[in-house]
Amino acid sequence: RKISSVHLFSAKALDDFSHVRQEEVATLTRSLASAGKTPVKLGQLLNVCTTNALARVMLGRKVFNDGGSKSDPKAEEFKSMVEEMMVLAGSFNLGDFIPILGWFDLQGIVGKMKKLHARFDAFLNAILEEHKFVNNQRTTLSKDVDFLSTLLRLKDNGADTDGEEGKLTDTEIKALLLNLFTAGTDTSSSTVEWAFAELLRNPKILSQAQQELDLVVGTNRLVTESDLTQLPFLQAIVKETFRLHPSTPLSLPRIGAESCKINGYFIPKGATLLVNVWAIARDP
């Protein structure tokens, strides 16, 4: 968590990679504009945008080409694995709620997860080995060009100039990459797709947002991140989208660390807890 905070989510890191986000949004805008009145698969284009933006920061390269099709067989494999993981993660597994049946894996979900884990492990191993080879060709004083290069340097050094202690392993690096890719691609693109849908469903709101953009940004350039502080109506649209359409409606499952009572309800130790974020956000 500390490594991600410093090298991915700090103000400096966000500023260093701002050009990546700007370029990928520009690519998305061109794709939508060039389509004209032809129907487009918005969800696919948004997924390409978010995945490429994340991949360039994480790996130093795109996963999909600018047209939104698969750039190579590895890209197709990656996309199919992420989609399968999202499906399996959202599946109701009987063994999670009736432990005595877990060993039987009646629905085959655990078996599918193990096979998918093996595919992800092989895929990420190949990426790690490729990055190690490339890094060995660079001078030791050259600046890290992506997050994976930083992780590999931390692994080799044991600690970097920021003072992180402890030596990373390949397994931990692969787990971190997997978490960031699966949590940061589909969730982001689906939220933006909901924002588009709500704006199309509410043309008056869309018109007001366009007026604000024309007034603050003008019509001769694209919006930049530095403009956001001057766009309060657009910020309100973003917040309202998060409220109405959270990327994880039931949040992530939590396990009770110890038994406790909340508002008269007894929560036993080890109980699986699901927070209904969707209901909370819509409760007047």
C-alpha cells in the first residue's frame, strides 16, 4: 500500500503521468468523433481507454491499439482473463455460505478460479521476465519509465530512497499488478459509461455541462485536468454518477475480525459482511 501511495497515487506521480491520461482521452475523443453518426460500442472504447492508460503507467506500453481492436494475441488473452475474473468474482458460490459443501465445489467455481489463477500467473511471469530483460539493457542511473520497473528496482535493492523496508518478491509484484489491473479497468470504464447514459437521459443537464465547458475551456482545445477546479457543475456530475452507480454496489466482502454488536445486531467472528453501498447512497 505504501509503495502504491508513493509511486502511483502521490501528487508527483499523478502529475508525472498526467500526459498519459491526457493522450488516451484524446485518442478516445478522436475515435468517437470519427465514428460520426455510426453506432459505436461505447463500453468497449471506454475499456480500451482505461486499460491503455493504466497499462502505460504500469508496464510502459499499451495493451490495445488505437482502433480498439486487439493489438496482439497477448492483449486478447489478457482481456478474456479479466472478463472471466469479473464473472467468477461476482458468482454466487454455495461453498462460501455453507462451508461443509465447499470441499465438493458443486458449481465448479473454485476449479475455474484455480485454472484462471494458473493462466494469470503464466501471463504475469512472461511480463516480469520481459521487463527484467529490458531493464538489464538500461543504465543503472536511468529513470524508471513505469511502475513495474520501480517494483523490480525495489525488489533488487530491498529498499529505495523513500525508505520502504523489506524485500519484494515476484509473487507480491504479480499480485499487486493483478489487483491494480482488475480493480482499475472495468470499474472505471463502467462508471464513465453510466455517466454517458445519465447525460443522454437528461439532455438539460448535458446542455448545462456543455455550456460550462464552452465558457471555461472554449471550443479550440480539449479539457485538461487543470481545468477541473473551474468546472463545479462537471464535478457535481461526476459525484452524482458515483452516488447513483457505484462500481461495487455491495462493496468488497469483509470478514469480522472479532465478535461485536452493532445497533443491537450480533456479528460473530469470521462472519462475511457485505455493505450495501448502492442502498446507502440512495437512502434519502
